[in-house]
Amino acid sequence: MGENINYKFWTICMIRDQSKVLLLNRQHDELKGYIPPGGKVEFPESFVDGAMREVKEETGLEVRNLVYKGLYEFVNPEKSDRYMIFNYITDDFSGKLLKNPPEGEPMWVNIDEAVHLPMQIATKISFPYFFKEGTFEIQIYWDNEKDQEGEVIVKRT
């Protein structure tokens, strides 16, 4: 068991500025909604380096001192897929926002209001845990029959 699993790795980096966070208004494909910047980790870069690179590419900002907050993953036992997203937060950034960003318009949003925005399910579930002590692990099982998220398991440390 485990030898034929398809692993894919992504990162998310929540950028906080006091009571606000930077979210991208992603509207260009089936993964619509407000999301933190992030993306696929390129081999052999580290997850932190991947998160910093993706933030720069998607927002124009340079981030430092990332704090690991947790993991969420999509698991599809029928297809042996496991997509893991490593989640970070920082309030240490510099630079100017891009004028025509590739993934969606960046917006500073009040943390308390952000959860009311349209978000992908995994983002909505994980969002509050970025601002709590400790780390989180969220496992979402993919329902092939419905072609959507199925069972969700949340653990906190």
C-alpha cells in the first residue's frame, strides 16, 4: 500500500496586516472564490520557498518569517490521489501589489468579514484556524460519484 499514490503539493500563505488579510478574487476557472495567494510547489524547492515564490508571482509582495499553520489535503482513495496544501501565515511583507495579477485581483479584507465572501470549501473550513493558537489538519475525501468534496475530518493541535 502507498507505492502507487499520486502526490501533489501546494502552499497557501495568508498575509495579515493587523485586522485585515490579503485575498485574491479568483474568477478565471472552476475554482472560483476568494483565496489566499499560493500554488504548486516546484520540485525540488522547499515548501516555504514555494509559498514565498507564489506570493511574489501572484501579488508582487515579498513575504518573510512565514509561520506554519497547518495542512489540508484532498484524498481520493479510488484514484489513489493525495493533494497536500501546506498553510502559512505572515505579517512580514513589503512591496507593491501587482496591477494585473495572474490569479485574481488582490483585496485587503477585514478578517471578520472575509468568511462571508464566496470561498472554495477548503478555504472556508481552514480560514478561522489561521488566527487561532496551534496548528490544524483538515482531510477532505473526494466523492467521485458527485464529483465534489465529501467527508471532512478536522484535527487541531
